[in-house]
Amino acid sequence: MEEAIRKADVLIEALPYIKKFHKKVIVIKYGGSIMSDMKIRNGVLEDIVFLNFMGLRTILVHGGGPNISDRMRASGKKTEFVEGMRVTDEETLKLVEEELQVLNDMIVKELNELGAKAVGLNGKNDDLIQVEKKKAKIDIGLVGNIKEINSGLLNEELKKDRVVVVLPMGRGKDKKAYNVNADEAAASIAASLPAEKFVLMTNVKGIMRNAEDKSSFISTLTVAEVSGLIENKIIQQGMIPKVNACVSALSGGVKKTHIIDARTPHGLLLEIFTDKGIGTEIIK
């Protein structure tokens, strides 16, 4: 009986959030090494199906960096990065798209098997993600800088109560396809709607003042605090683009952004539907 009451208490705690976020848009970025772990992926997708049935309009933007690098190694092609961006010639772009399409098809299939109605969209089609060639210190090839998102297309699918799974590629005015950073794509999509929440799923707890000290975890950050933490090297390496994506989403009108650990069972639900949450939220 006590266990049943505890479960009922959890549902009651979630009720105000369920009411507040009903029919609101949430954009989730999920990818990297955590995507290839089937147990973690299944848990994340279960949470997304739950959000869908609770009436939230959910968009999942996925990356696929490790899968792409493995595929390139297997084909004997060298992987090169400049300023964190993959140098992309036409052959690389073909491999990138093929690998991302495999992941997109897999996620859509698994969401449908869990009971949701999911649809996969490739960002290069129907002007979904419109880009221009990204400038860097040296020419990095077919890498796109996002200029505009076709939010009408996304809203059309969301109104059908579908979970929208976006493959992060773009198309330029030159009609060429471009590789697009998944964090940037997710932040731009969130800002274009604008979403109620933008959630970045990673393989770390969130932002720590000291990576070795669990008690140094930062649960809430403001945009104003972010640049100081980057300057002082508290936020560094792979966390910088994720934090910048959150800041970009907030400046575009997103209400709240979150960085959470995908390895925490039902972390997505805990972050959205409980008072304390589990990750780092970045707010205006």
C-alpha cells in the first residue's frame, strides 16, 4: 500500500507540470556515444513516448558523430576537425547522410514500436533547415551555418500529435546539401517555434564547478553567468558548444533550457515533471 501511495504522490507532483506543458513544444537533442547503448536509448525513447501521450509536442534532433567517425574509419577515410567542425567534402557528406539516415530510421521505428506516431524529417528537404556555407579559418567544405528554419512544416506534423525526428542536414541557396552541427540545429529549431523547453541530453550529470567533486554540481545558471564560467575554464571542451546552444535558444525566445544525463533512468521525466529536476537548467 505504501508503495502505491508513493506512486500516487509522484503523479500528483507531476500534475501541475502536465497541465502547464500540455500542447507546448519541447525540443530534445540526443546523440553521441549514448545513442549506441540500446538500454539507455530505449529509456530515453520511452520517456519521449510518455511526453507524447501527456500531450507535449515533441521534436527530437539527433546527432551521430561516433557512428559517422566509425564509418569513415571503416572506409579508410580520414576524419578531420577544425574549430570542432568536421571537414566535409562530397564523399564525407554522402557517408554522413547515409549514417544519419540509418539512425533516423531506427529511432522512428523504435518510437513507433513503443506506441507513438513518429515521423522522420531530413533537414535538407522542404527547406526545413536553410543554410549558407560556414566560414572558418580554413575551408571546411560542405558545412552549413543555419539561416532559417521552416517552422510551418514542423508545426504541421506536431499538430498531428506526431513525434518529429529531425536528421540534421541543411540546404543552401546554391541547392547544395550541407552537414549541420546537431546542437546548433536543435537550438535553431527550438528558437524558431519557439519551444517551451530545449533539452540537451549528454553523458555527464550537467555542469560542475569541479569535475572531480560531485558536490560542485550547478543546478541553475543564468546566461550572464555562462561567459564567466567559460573564461575561468569551468565550462570547457565539449560542454562549450552545448552551453552556447542553450544560450542561443534562450535568445531566440525559448523559455528554459536544460542539460541532463541520458544515463539517468527516466531523467527526461524527472527534469520536466518534478520540482527538483536532475540536470543543469540555463535560464535568461
